[in-house]
Amino acid sequence: MRFPRSGGVLVHPTSFPGRYGIGDLGDTAYHFVDFLTQSKQSHWQILPLGPTGYGDSPYQGFSAFAGNPLLISPDRLERDGYLPAEALADVPDLTAHRVDFGPVIEYKRNLLSSAYSHFESRGTREQRDAFHRFCHENGSWLDDYALFMALKVHHMGHRGGMWNTWPKEIALRRPAAMERWSRSMATQVEFHQFQQFLFFGQWLELRSYANERGIRIIGDVPIFVAFDSADVWANQDLFYLKNDGSPSVIAGVPPDYFSETGQRWGNPLYRWDQMARDGYAWWIKRLQMVFTQVDMVRIDHFRGFEAYWEIPAEEETAVVGRWVKGPGSVFFEAMHEALGDLPIIAEDLGVITPAVVELRDQFDFPGMKILQFAFGGEQNSDFLPFRFSSNCVVYVGTHDNETAIGWYLNASEEERDHVRRYLSRDGHDIAWGLIRLAYASVADTAIATMQDLMTLGNEGRMNYPSRPSGNWQWRYSSEMLTDEIAHRLARITELYGRAPATDHGGE
């Protein structure tokens, strides 16, 4: 599916400013949408919205369907009558410039528990009706997710509460155990349902505000799901698992130029043959939920639909493994038949074969171009703009890369010389030089990170893929998002024909 010529900004809601230790869906999120309209952008790109698990990573979530309760805005809870005003009178001194997840999780969990108690005792008829309607409409995923989370908290003392360490009868979802645990944990289950009710209420309100102003949201779908998730627990027949519930084979990528041992991700692999028997119904439901949340979606590790690297679970690295064919075009034909046009961006980075390119192009999905990969060594890199086709999305870098300034300072002299000659600049304003190059390119869509717009070094980096902890913490403060940045970005956007054709305005 082709996209009109446009521009956008990549920033996750956790990075927004605010006094609650983590960005949320409150006023600063709306202010960011206003910044996008002021700067003539058409897109807001985010990371996965699900509840985060291991390492606080949005790519290792407890559910492919649920939203992250940490993003719920306390101020909007108070505004909408789910918290009394005094509940926000004594906010702890949480770190402002980064997310310190431990204290934030504890504070938000207690606050949401207070909101649930307030709802139980003082909720209005309208609120209760809306909650029950939400639970009914989303029961196909919500019931399993809420019970999973309640059980996980209950068993947290043993190996982090991973589902395959629970008593066998509930780990394997035997009907009598499911009924007994659901009944005994009914209050805890409803608490997790209530959190999802709050999240989706706030998120869909924000999405409507953005859409009304001509802003389309680009979401992110990791091809694989986390082992310790409601998705695997509730659908064990769809994954390659051992008798004890643990994965028999796992996902990753083989050794390459960047890593001599490859990358061992650890996600369980799909039984694609089993999924095909019901027309990939689980994936259809997954993408239906995604398109409820966002307008377009980037599929991470797109190449896995053509072939994926299968690693025996007992291996400690990704060296030992094999390529296995994925579902290929049959999968996307099923998605198109069920969902219509698929506004998908294919993350096609890494070692890409002609078969992967053929699959991407068969459905007219735009691929990705990263300018940081373009310079030095190979003078005819496919990441250089003169090599682009128009059906792609160009980035200076993404959440997994250094910032533009960080990359430039750490690059070889050969790379720095190449980029200076290509830009015909001396490198003193390299972040905006590369943003300009992206926006001037023939790529249909150009995306800038917030960190590069703010000309930050690697102190603003979001993720180090090889680092197991300390990621996903970056935040900006309100004064950093200036009118000067908006005006400068608007001028570049207009100059290179990426401004929206219609002024959507909005009050």
C-alpha cells in the first residue's frame, strides 16, 4: 500500500515530560500532537504500546493485545472522576529526565489500585456501564490477559511468576483449574480489566484528537511475542513448546558482520502450519486490535514471514540454527481478505534475500532506509538517497540507533568525510543536515526522531540492542520542545513537498 509524500516524528509516549516519572497520555501528549500540526507533519510513530515485561522493553510485552497501564495519565483519571483530587496531592519525587522504572511501577500500581477502589465504591452508573461494555466487547483477549496477569502477580515469588512455573493444572489451562482460579481471583482479574479500560479510554481519545488534526499514528508490531505472555499461555498449540511448557526452538538471527555469535532473542516460534488451519485467525485478531489503536503499522523483522532463523532452545548463542520457510504470501493474502488494504511498513533491515524483497514488493509494502547505514566503505550503498525508490520510509536513525550526533562523533573519518561531501556541509549541524537529506529524498515518507530534532548526543539514545538493561529510559523536558524546532521543521517540510495538502486545524 503506497503512502502520500509526508513527514513525521518518532517518539514513544514514555518520553513525554511530566511529574509522574514517565511520559503518559495526558496534556503533554496533546501538546506533542499540536507540535506535529504546527510543524506540518502527518505522522506520529511510536513503539509497541503493550504492557512491558523483561528489561522494560516494549518488544517483550505481556500481551500483543493489551495496553501499557504505565501510560495512563493520573491527571486525566482525576479529571474523569476515577480519582479524587487529593490522590495527586503528594506525588513522590520521581526522576524527570529519564524513566526509573522501579519506583514508577510501584507508584503507578498503587495509584491505579486507588482508582479501582474509588471506582468500586463511587463509580457512576455511566462509568460502570462503559466498563462492562468494554469487557464484553474485548472478552476474546481481555479475559485471558487479566487472568494471566492476576496469576503472574500471585506466583511472582517463584522465577518471576513465569507461567510455565505455575501449578501444572493452571499452567496447562485445564478447565477445572481455569474455573477455580478465575473464581478465586475474580477481584484481581477485574482490577487488570479495569486498567485496560482506562488505558483504551485515554489512548483512543488521544488518537481521535490526532486524527482530527490530520495526524496518522504509525504503530509497531514485533513479529514474535514474548514467551512469558498471555498470548503464549492462552494459545500453547500455536507455538513450539516442550511438555513442560518451555520453548523447544526460539527466534533470533545468525552471525553476521555485526555479531560473530548472532542474536539469540529467545521468543518462541510459531507453528505456522497450525495457524494456517483456521486461516491465521490469531493473527487476524492481533492486527484488528493493532488497527484499533493506530492507523499504520511497522512490522518488525518482516523477513521472518519469508524465512526465519530457528535456534534450539538449549543453545546459548545463535550460532547453531537453521533457516526455516515462513508462511510467505499466503499469510498476507489471508490478512488482506480479512482486513482489506494493509497500511504496513516492512522492517526489511539486515540480511535481506531476493525472496524477501519479492514478498515485500508483491504487496507494495514500503521498506525502510536508514541514513546512518549509508556512508563510508561502499560508495553505492542502497541506503544512499540516490539509490532509493519512492516506496520507502527514510529515517536518519531509529530507536535502536545512536542519535545523529552520537553516530557522527563515533563514526570513522571515512564515514564523516563521505557524509560531509554528500551533504556539501562542514558537519557542524549534522543532525539537521541529515534530517534535511531525508526530507529532500524521493522516499514517500520521512521520519525524524525527537532526539535528532533536539540535536542531542547519545545521552538521548533510547535503546542499545546489545545491552540487557538500562534502555527505554529517555525523556525530554517541556522547555526542550520549542517553537523554533517546529518552525524549522515546518520550513523543511514545506520546501520538500511533504506538508499536508489540507489544513485540518482543530481547537
